[in-house]
Amino acid sequence: MPYIRETIVTTVDRHGKVHIAPLGIIAERDGWIIAPFRPSVTLDNLSEVPFAIANYTDDARIFAGCLTGRKDWPTVPVDGCPVPRLDAALAHSVLEVVDVQDDGVRPRHFCRVVAEDAHAPFTGLNRARSAVLELAILVSRLGMLPREKVETEIAYLAIAIEKTAGSDEKEAWGWLMQRVNDHFAHEDAKGRDVHARPEGLVPPER
């Protein structure tokens, strides 16, 4: 299995509009693979401006926020790069796309590391931050995973939140759990609607 580093990736379009997305970048040779799903803003941006910043941050709220409609995180310019980094990044890597392997689902962009820099100290591991990250990954796959698996995973991850979370992790967890609850409520409502209709009158999925 490949080594994957969970990051926040910043990209820009041709007009300089910044997009922030949580992505696992894949180690390959002396660089990294960025493989965004099709369609996505990150994919479009890389085709217009073939640079990205891999932001390494321990702020769990950013991962949770990007998946719950909260994407207005401060950025700062990076010397010699058209793409800014997150202000909250502990460190970052400037990545330049040098090769693209097209794919109908996830085109693979091989990137060389142009530059790297550190901005703040890493102050240690925290189980709650890891739990938020794992829940964020579950949220990104709600439409693909069985409800029982999601609920089982959440029950285990909640232990770390209860025992080790600070205010930031609790806030991030709450954002994600609201997304989970809304998803299941929507699924339950669809199920009730289907069972309430006479057989043969169920409208097709949109």
C-alpha cells in the first residue's frame, strides 16, 4: 500500500481564486501524487495553474470545515509561487505538476517538490485530532458506506473525543456530526416516503 499524507491542499484558478480542499497526497519516488476525483475544483485548477501547496496543519477544524461548507480559512502568499498557503500551516510544500496520467475517475498528477518551509512548532500528538480526521474521511464517504459501519466507527472515535478533545476538536467534531445526522435524517425521510407510496408509483432517483 502507498504512503499517504493527509493534508490541506490549496490551488488557484487562472484568475487567482483560491480553493482549499482536504486531500491525501501519495508518496511516489521523490515527489507526491495529487489525485482529485473528477469532477472537482482542485482538478480544474491544476489544469489551469499547475501548482499546489500541501499544507501540513494540526488544526482539526480546517479538515472538518472543508467538508461542512466552512472554507473561508486565511491564506498568506508564498514567495515565487502563484498559490498561497494556509496561515494555519505548521509547514508547507510547494508542488509543481510535471506529469499527468489521465483517468476517468481520478487523474494522477505527479508533482515535484519545488520548495518547503516551516512556520510553527509541532506541539505533539492528540488522539482527538486524529479522531476528527477519521470522522472527516467517513463524512466524505457517507454515500458509499453502510450506515452500520459509519455508526460503529463513530462510536469508537467518540472515545478519543470524550477523553482528549479540546475546544477546537469538540467544535470540529460537532460540525461533522451535524453533517452525519443530516445525512441519516435525509435517508430516513426518503425511506418513509418510499414506503408510503403505492407500489409502482415511486419516482426515479434524481
